[in-house]
Amino acid sequence: MAEKETLVIASKVKAYIKEAGDMKCSATVIDALSDKVRALCDEAVKNAKADKRKTVQDKDVR
């Protein structure tokens, strides 16, 4: 299997964590967040297909 692509912007996530809690962010957090985003997207695609649509909408992200 090919390496999974990062789906979040690491610099933005790190800046947010720094601002929100004055903490640092490990590289593995970026991978974990990308996995969560990937799972959310997969579920949203499934929901849109179940509604017989070809467009994923906000209501598909649950």
C-alpha cells in the first residue's frame, strides 16, 4: 500500500495548538488528524452515495 497523504496543513495545526494551549505538536498528531479527516471523508462519501448524490454536502459529515 502506498504511503498515506497528509490531509491537514501541519503549520496551521501546530499554530492552532500553540495558540490554544501554549503547547507543541508532535509529527504523529498530524498523521492522526489526517487519519481522522480521511475517515470523516470516507463516511461522508458513503452518506452521499446512499442518498444517490454525486456531491458530498455538509449534511453528509456526521
